[in-house]
Amino acid sequence: MGITTMQHRIPFVNEMMEVTRNMWELGWDERNGGNISYLLKKNEVKEYIDIKDVKRTIPLEFPVRELVDKYFIVTGTGKYFKNVVVNPEKNLGVIRITEDGNAIEVLWGYEDGSRPTSELAAHFMSHIERLKKDPEHRVIMHAHATNVLAMTFVHDLDEKNFTKTLWQMCTECLVVFPDGIGIIPWIVPGTNEIGQRTANKMKDCRLVIWPQHGIFGAGSTIDETFGLIETVEKAAQIYMLINSHQGGIKQIITEQQLLDLAKVFGVNPVDGILNAK
């Protein structure tokens, strides 16, 4: 049953239903892979949910005092993206950070007694860093994008080289993510360590790759964040298609062409990748 035949009365729930279905259909989020957290404004939550009705309180293993009294809708741990559109109340939850920053309050959803994604540390820590850079920031999205994941097996994991390769795959890439790509080492997921390493990269860029695992993206809207990951995945797909081509690469977007592109579109490529002419 598609999103067009099943709508929810809450707009931000509809957004989550649509994007999780899209991500699953693209093959980015198999089984219970992938997770999304979406920072909501108090007034938009109050319009649809009784914020005084706390269903339950869940302690956090890490304090997030920077996010006190903030509201999020978050995908549930162990939940399949393909099922969100069928039963959003079971697979999503709206939460609020308590006044001491040491717990979350469930206000809606997680109806089967579930809880937020096991990657909540990475989400909250990344939200904190992105809000310092951009007060309009609202979304953290994690996907197991197929070609990005594949590319981490065959391309060196130097951030500058990886970013430059992606920029050279599609003309739009430099314009869409001029701040480049962050890459962390392979780390066991669901830990505070992977959350902190991801957040440290989010200080400088909106995209962070977990080698042999997937990608994290940040943005001000669901569409923007999805579009960031979508653009990187397309570039990675092109790289994987041409990387083993027997005839070799005949043409490439040159550094000068990338610089010309940046000038026309008014973006500033992250330092250290292109040699200014």
C-alpha cells in the first residue's frame, strides 16, 4: 500500500512516511537498516499532540543538555522502513528531551513499547553540532546507500580525495555539497564513540560516511537532507559504473571546470581539494 493511498492527519508524520518509503524503495534501507530524526517546533507538535500527556520516560546513557525541551520525531529501533507507511504509530515516535537533559519523554508513537533508534547518540550529538552552525537545521538522516557503501571498499578513504572524486562524477555535486564529505573509521554502530566521531565531522560538513556501513546527512528539511544523500549516491553509482570499465576513463570534469562552476553558482568549495587558478 503506497503513500498515496494512506495519509496521516499529522503533517510531519506524513513527511516521515513518505521519505522512509522512498528510501526503502531505493534499496538504501533494508530490513531495519537506516534511521531518521527530525527536530520539530513546539507549536507544530502542540497542534496535533497533547504535550502534557507523557506516555513514558526513557533514560539516556548520555546527557544532551543542549537539546533540553526540544521535540523530535524519530524512527524506532528494530523497525523496518517499509512498514512506516502502514503503521506509523508503531514505527515512529515523537519525543521531548527532559529538563535535565538526561532522558526523553515519549509523547506519541512507539505503541508496541519500542523506543528510538539505537543510533540516537549519533543523531543527538550531530543535531547539537549542526545547530551551532545553522539555527535552521532540523534533520539527521542515516541510510545504507548501496553505491556509497560499495565505493568505500574500492576508493581510498582520504576525505579530500573521496570528495574530489564525487565532485567529478556529476556536475551538480560541487553545487549541492561544496562543504565536502567527512569520513570516520569503521566503528561498532550504536555506540557513543561512533556518535561523537560523526558529530565532530558534522562541525564542518553535512555528510559523513561510515565505511562499509552507510552515510549520515544533515539538513534543514526532509527534502534537502534526502537530496544530499541522493546526490552523493548518484555520484557513487557513476563512479562504480566507470571504475572497472575496460576502456578506461576518456573524459573528466577538470579542476578548472569545477572552479568555474563554483564561481557561477556562488559556492565556496572546502579548502584543500581544488587548486585555485
